[in-house]
Amino acid sequence: MKAQQFIEAVNQLSDDDFQLILEGSAIIIEHDVALTTGRADSAYVIYELGEDPFTSSDEIKAFLIQNAEALLKEYYQFNPVSRQYFDRSLNKLFEEYGPDAFSATPDGEPERVLFVEDGELISEDASSPRFKYGMFMTIEDHIKPLARANKVKNWVQSGTAYGDYISVNVCRFSAME
């Protein structure tokens, strides 16, 4: 979720939602595309009133809008993007570069690698200084291009790509402030 999307989602919250926040509910990011309210001990909480001195919906709304970028930066420091968002974004990158671009045999390098940066899935090529740290699928066999593309698509559809993303970042997501 980008800051502008967050602001739009804040503006879509109802007065009842803000009243719930004043009463102790939290704002939760839903699949990286929407906001909802829920329990403060739920997963994917981006904001809870806590010790903030707000007494009205307008105060909370203004705070959220003014601090959208900082809230998102902190949120994505400790929370992964959702699988739905990850898969959607990766499929868009496949449309742009082709699925083969994100795979390599053990003795080769992919054309592109994946990173999640501030809640956005991005790809970089070998000109990036961090290229060697990016995520891609290793294909054990030298196989035909169509079979290779299918293996990469299955990597995404099976959830394995998302699992790889989580495992690469497990220490970051488990870190305590």
C-alpha cells in the first residue's frame, strides 16, 4: 500500500469506524489494498489509539493523513505484504518481463530479482548493487522455455514464492522494537 492509497482508504472509513477506534479498536490493513477496524491484538494492525490524546474522529483522521508515509514505513518494517498482494504484484511483473526473467539454473543468474521495499514488490536487474541479494526461483534442470515458464508460474500459484519471501525476511518480521 502506498501513502496515497492509505490516505484514500482513511477517507473511506466511516464515522462509526472512527468511533470504534476511539473506543479501543485498531485500524488493520486488509490485503494491502484496504483498511478495516478490528481488535488491537489482531494481525496487520497499523494504528491503535493507545496513549494518543485524540478525542474526536477528525483528530484521528488528520493524524493518519498527516503521518501516512511514516505509519506505512514502520508497518512494513515489521509486517509482510499479504500473499494476495504479493501474487498480484508478481504476476504484473511477469506480464512486464516474462516469468523466465525471474528464474535461473544453479549455475546461472536470472535476468531479474525480486525485493519488497516499503510494501511494494519491485524487480531489479544485474546493474543493481544489491542484485545478488534478490529473490528468484532456482530451476534444477535445463528445461525447455515453456516448461520453465510453467514451473515459475507454479512457484507463484502454489504459494512457494510467497513462502520464500517470508523465509528471506523472517528475522525482520520477528524483530521487536
